[in-house]
Amino acid sequence: MKKIFTPILGLLLTFCTQIQAAEFETAKNAVKNMGVGWNLGNTLDAHDMSKTWSSTSQHETCWGQPVTKPELMKMMKEAGFGAIRVPVTWYQEMDSNGKVNEAWMNRVKEVVDYVIDNGMYCILNVHHDTGADSNTSKSWLKASNNSYTANKEKYEYLWKQIAETFKDYDQKLLFEAYNEMLDEKSNWNEPADKTDGYKAINDYAKSFVTTVRNTGGNNKDRNLVVNTYSASSTADAMKNLELPEKTGHIIFQLHSYPNWKSESNAKSEIDNLISNIKSNLLNRAPVIIGEYATFTTWPADIDYYATDRKVALYAMDYMVKKAKEEGIGTFYWMGLSDGLNRNLPAFNQADLAQTLIKAYYGSTDGYKYPTANDFQTVYTVNYNSQWGELFLYGDWNSTSTLKLTEYKGVRIEMDNDYSGKLQIKVYGDKDGKNTDGSDKFKEQYIPLTAGSNTSTLDFDASVLGSTVLRITLQALEGTALTAKMNDAKLIKTDGTEVSGAVSVGWGCSVTSESTPKTSAIQSIHFNESYTDGAIYNLQGQRITKPQKGIYIQNGKKFIVK
């Protein structure tokens, strides 16, 4: 009987496999169906080669973001986002033979599942294994033929492990070959030696595709993403990216960060970007802008969301609309929900999130955008150093400012009287340089009010200048101190108040406990810990649900260009 039915069974299995392959959507349809995307940045992509991790959570949180929770992905889905790019840095989790630490792979799998289980697309990549070198990072993947020859086997082995782990996932999971791969000189935009650099990029792309395809399962037809040199948006980088296979399952990716001065300038810049994509990439394969934002670090650090929000929101609206018109996907980098807000979860840039969704769908009706004001949060701060600081607004690397024409003070509420132990410290305009060459700022201080749990500092323009860069709650004593803060509000000139943004500065750690204020938000109660916020220069296993067929501090990304 077995001999009689074996050929029939074989034919049936072949037929079913063919049906399954046919059901895998094309790359063009995948980009269309993704809608609006977001990057879970500075999380699994965080790294520091000077550190050794004893747990996946240490690794995941080393750049100041909290451990990712499924509730964050649920919030993104309910806000209208349809796809999440999950950047992952692997080198610190690989042994000398290139084998990935099992606990790290499991944690990556867990986060991917958070995305997939909420019905969103997920793009999984190899991230800061590429990029510019620094004091705390040296990428091993370089866009040079010497690097490719030396690392080809290790690179393919890495992708073999990733691909085999996820080969039964359905079409909503995509793989991205590499992030922003640079040449040996860490040149951005275009390689110093174009022949060598572009050839290496294309060789890595082909190795990636071949390796993934050879693992079988759904990887045979999975949609795959390959990036331009350094994920550059220059026409030269675009036209020199080859299509590694002609199957209809390849997506090209590039990144775009702004250099606007006005709405018309933003429009011109975006129009030029879209035109170059159409002429050099879109005529060969579908395209996603895998990173874009309202901020840039070149030619200077600036965040238009903070300095000119009107222009920022206009540009984001225009970008998404124009990209959609041409069938180009968009994934916003970071922002939107950042730092402790991810724990609630809540948006710290809800208006920006709404702008992106409305630009794509024409409306935000039916979507939810919770903010920190929807939650009651108590922060427990453990100071371990005299002068240690907890940020109430801004951070060491922040380019955002409060204009004294719009804000007049800050109010904090503690659980007890901490007079003589803590003070509010405000950093104002730049005031020359310190002896080490770093920027010096005008400063205003006020000890916490004696005999009261509430303290208010009124900004003094004669001391601070015209702006406030950051506000901290600073320890005055050299002994260990634990304090609880119930609230931190920025007071506007019209008397209204808005929530501050609490994060670790230095010499302290903080835990937060939050509950929703209203029943309109899903009930969440948790306690999340943040470790000491040392300044850098430059995880937990879950059983997978069956599939159907299948830098840097306090969360700020720095692109060294």
C-alpha cells in the first residue's frame, strides 16, 4: 500500500508546495500592503564593543531604551502603522566561529513575534555590523572586495542561521541584507573607490539572496531587501545597485535625512528624491525609504520638529503622500515613541504620528494615539553619586530647546520633602567652552522647597538667555539617596502645563511604575528599571506561536557622517 500511494503523495505534496509558493505576494504588493512603517530603533541594534553582556536585556537597553514589550507593538498597530522595521546588531552575540548566541536569537524571535502577532509586516536586518567606525564600534562588514572576501563565509553563515530560524514564517516577515554599509574609509553617500565599493555591495547582496533561498521553506519565495551603498539616496548610489535576482521578490532600500530651511525647500528636496528613485531604482524593483525623519546630524545637528514644527509636519505629510503616489514604502526612524514612553506605551510625538497616518490614509479616524498625559507615572530615582542628574527635559545630546517666550517654568511633585538633598538645575544658552573643549551653558538652580512636596522654578531670562536646553533633578549629597517623583511638568507662558520627558542623565538609575488614568486605554501596570546613564561615544525566551505557513544615550541615534 505504501508503494502504491507514495507517488501520489509525492505529487500531492509538490502540488501543495506550488500552491503555497503562488500565494506568496510579490515584493510590489508587499510594499503596497505595508502602509506606513516605523523603526524600532536603538533597541536590538544597540551595541558597545567595550562591554560584555550577561543578559539579553543588558544588550537591548544599553543605549537607553527599555526592553521592548508586546504592548508597544499593539499601540503602533492601533495607531495605524502596518509595518515595523526591527534593526538588529549581531556581532556581540556571535562566537569566534560566527555562531549566534541562542538566547539572543530567541530574543530577536520574540520581538519579531510581537510585530507579526499584531498583524503587521516585519523587516529584520543586519544593522550596526555595518557603518562608520568609532571609539566603541568597528564594523566588520565593509563595502570593499577585501572585506567581502575575508567575511563572505561568516556573513553567509549568519544569514543561514537567521533564515533557518524564521523559514516557516509567512509573507509578512521580510529580511534585509545589511543596513548602511560603508567602505574601508567610512565614506558616506558614495565609496572612495566606486568600482571596488559598488562591486562589494552587489556581491554581499547576491550572497545574502542565495544563502536565504538555499535554506528552503518559505525563504524560497520570501521578499528580500537590499540597500544602496550606505543606504545612500544619491543617484549614483542608486544606479549602481544591481538587482540580485529577477523573481519579483526583491525590494530596494535607501535612507533619507533632511536639510530643509522652509516648506518650499523641503518640497524641492523631496521631489528630487522621488524623481531620482523613479529614474534609478523604481524602474527595476519596488522601493522603500527605510529610514527618514525630521532630524539630521549633517551638516549640523538639528531637529526641525523642535526648531520649526510647522515645516517638519508639512515635510512629513508631503513625503508620505508623494511616496504613496509612486508606490514607495516609508519607515520613520525612531521618534514617535521614545524612552520611557515606550513602556506606557505612549507617543511622545503624537502629532507627528498622526501626520504620517493621515497623509497615507486621509484620516486618523478609528486610530488611537495615547500620550504620557493619559497615564499616572511614579518615578523612583536611586542616586549613587553627588551631583548625579535625572533629566526632566532634554538630554546631553539633545538639539531640542524650550523658548522662554513660550515656557516660563517647571514644576515637580515629590512624595516627600527632599530640601537640602535635591535641586532643580536648568541649562540655558551656550556660554563659551569648558576647559575640555565641550560646550558651556548658562545655568540656573533652585533647591527643592522646604516643608513641601511641590517645587516650582521660574525661568530667569537674565540668567538663562533665550532658551532652555535641558532640565535636571540633581543630587546635592554624596551619599546614596532614593527619592520618588510623582510628576514633572513644564509650565507654558499661558499657564498650561505639559509633561516633561524623564530619562537617566548620570549618577543615578530610575524605575517607573505607570497606570492608565482612564479606562479608554488598555489597563497596564508594570515596573520598569533603567540603569545608570553613562555617556557613550559612540535579553528572555518565549515559545513561538505557530505561524500560518509560516548610541548613545537615552534613546537618541547618532549617524556619524
